[in-house]
Amino acid sequence: MLLTRRAMLATGAAGGLLGVARRARAQGVSHLTVADVGAEPSVAMRRAFYEPFEKETGIAITAVPHAADPVTQFKLMVDARSYIWDVCMLNSEHVARLDREGRYFEPLNIAPAETADFIPGMTTDTWLAFSVYAVMMAWQNSHFPQGGPRNWPEFWDVKRFPGRRGLCRSPAATMELALLADGVAPDALYPLDVDRAFASLARLRDNVAIWWASGAQNTLLLESDEIDLSDTWSSRAQAARASGAPITLVWNGLYVADGWSVPIGCPRADIARAFVRYCMRPDRQAVYAIHSTNGPTNRRAFDYMRPENAALLPTSPDNFKGLTGFNAQWWGENSKWVSERFEEFLLE
């Protein structure tokens, strides 16, 4: 009997997981602790990754939320060799900052051929991205019945598009949006011209009604009448729209990836790597994407979802073409001093 490529991959995955279960039993490993961002994304991860992995291997997954910025937690854990986490969800900027501090990650041992279907830049020797969100804009349909801004120069145009604006109280990504608004081409953003970005922000500052500080706050703002337009994270805007908010999403901005890393020296690193590999599977990424509205990194995940689901995601081709990759390496090298200057700017 001939097997399809998908069937062969599924058979190989099942066989690999049986091996994982055997190794876990031999090593006395019955559970893994995974640190993630908590809230709704964690619920989606449990459905897509944690519960199926438990069912297929017998290895229980305990999910715990980490801090909004987990870099210090991760570093202290490894330095003290107190492995309270086996796997940690980090974005590319977190990884870049930890890499500057020393060796903090186990190699994942994933061959390049295994990620041939992945979006470029979503894997390294020590990090595997499984989730992509967009930094984009959204505006209230009632305030712009003739249509609102479609790009960042228009978002900055307060005469043509008057209204109460929201902007993220973080320099990362906000600086890039300010430069796009000032006419910098997406492929010329980096290295960031910080002086030019702050000059651009200064022109808009008096028209920013709220500097929002969390994704939950951003969703609430989009659901209310407190702001007319704002930058936003794609999944937060989708959540607002799903709750009934009459808003338009504009796929113009940046994309940022979240992924998994294993702390160096972790006593359960072998099984932790197997869990990370499990999250590469397109069928599992599809489930996560559908329930989180974050985009999959394995492009074959779109084979496992309906077109109406794919249309909501940052990495679907029609949406992805309007987004530019966030340069985590630049921010890893410059975040400290830019963040200090950003806070000073807000106090001026």
C-alpha cells in the first residue's frame, strides 16, 4: 500500500513519540514544566500542544506563567541551577538579550532540513518559533465612516484623520512605527535612527490620548470608545473584534515571533527537546493558530485550517506581505539605553 507524504510524516511522528515515552520512563521523567505567557494564549497552547503531548507520551505538562519580561527570571534560574522550568516561551528579543549575557540555552539539535517548510528566520540552534503576532493598527469604523488610515504616515496625519490615538508605552516596535510614519522604507529601518524616531514621536505626542501598557488594556480600549485609532497586537485586535467591537484591522507594520528554548543544564533537556520538536508539527500549530489567532511558523499548517481561519492570521500570505520583521538582534544590543531615553521622553 502506498502512503501519502502526510501519512508517512504522521507515522514517523508517532514512532518518534513512542521513543520519547520510552526514554522518559528510562530516565524517570514523568512531567515537564513549561513557562509561557499565561492567559488566553496558554489555554490555546494547552489545547494544541500540552494535552496532545501528554496523551501521546504519558508525560504530563505543567504550565506556569512567567513575567512579562522573563529574561531576568531565566538568567537567575540558570545561574543558580534551580531548574523550575524545562522549557520557556521567549520572543526573539529575549533570546538576543540572553545571548549577550553568555551561554543560557541547550542546543535543540534540529536539522535545517526539518524546518524547510518554516518561514525564514524562525529557527536557530537554540530557539524554535511557533507563533507570530503582528504590530499593526486598528481604528473604529464609527469614527471613520469613509475609511481610516491605511499606513503609518496617515496614522500620524492628525489633520486628515483626527481622533484620539493610542500608542504602546514601549520603545520596541513603537520606534519602528515612528520611523515608518516619517517615510523610512521598511527594508531600511535597521539600524534604527533613534533621533529621527523620537523627533517623529514628538510630533504626535500631543495627540496620543493613552499610552497603553499591556495587551489586555489594548483590547479593552479597542472595545470601548476611549480611543478612535491605535497601534495594536494582532491577536488583541482580533479578540476585540470577536467580542463585537466594530473595528478595522490594517495589516501594515511589523511581525514578532515567540518560540521555545530549553535552559542550559536542564536535567530533563532530552525530553524538553522532544516537546519543542512536537510543536513543529503543522497540525498542532494549526490548532494553536486557530484558537489564538497568532500565525503559525510552519507554512504547512495552513493545510489544516479553513480559509476563513487563515484570513485572520499574520503569516497568511495576504497579511504577511504588509509586515516587516522585527530586528531582535538590534534591540538585544540597544534596548537598555533606548528604553531609558523613551521613559525620559514620556516625562517631558
